[in-house]
Amino acid sequence: MAFEGLTRDIQSAPFFDAAARDILLVKRCDACGHVCNFEKYTCTVCCSGELSVTEAVGTGTIETWTATALSKDFTAVVAIVELDEGPWIIGRVSGLGSDELSHGMRVAVEFDRIGSGEPVPIFVRSPTERPTAG
Ligand SMILES: [Zn+2]
């Protein structure tokens, strides 16, 4: 099974242009200050449609995760990460096995392309996260 990767449209183009520069975009509500995922058009707290695009710091904590064997040689670890700004996003975890993850573990966003698709957020161990003893 081949996965073709993501393609852009006019709404997602700014997100992918930023991702190509290793920047994760989110949106901040001009009315209440709540931060939403980029794909939102209205604030998830106050329903205002006045959202400004802003850059996320690019770090967060793992909420939960799962591992799926995509082939006999590759198991994808996918996590829901709470960004430091608040939104939860889903992304593959790179360089860590599912048995190395824990709730609240610090991770940092990087970007990866599948085939010729657009760069998508993935997560790696945060440079500030120290391996646990044992
Ligand atoms: Zn709001």
C-alpha cells in the first residue's frame, strides 16, 4: 500500500509554506486570546471568526499515543500532543518506540514529507527532555 502524502489547497497553503520553513502555524482568537489549530475558522471557545495566524513555539507534551504496524518492517507511533499554546494535534513520533513514551513527556515538532507530499508535523524527543533513568 502506497501512501501518497498530503496535497495543499488554497486554505492550507500558508500552513504548508510555513512548514517548509520548519514553522508550525496556529491561530489565535482576536476576541478571547484562545489558540486553535490552524484549520479552525472559528474560535473553539467563544465562536468568534476573528482569528489571527501565529507561529507556535513548536514544543508540547504527549497526551496519548498508539503504535500501528504498517508493514513487517515498520511500526508507526502516532501521538496526540498538547502544544504549549494549548491546541492538541496528531502526529507521528520519530525516533522513539511506543514503550519509550509517557503521558506528559516533552516533545518538539519537526516536519517530514511522505513522497512528494507537503511537509507534515511529526514529533521527536524535546532537546530539553532527559532520558529517564533505568
Ligand atoms: Zn475566542
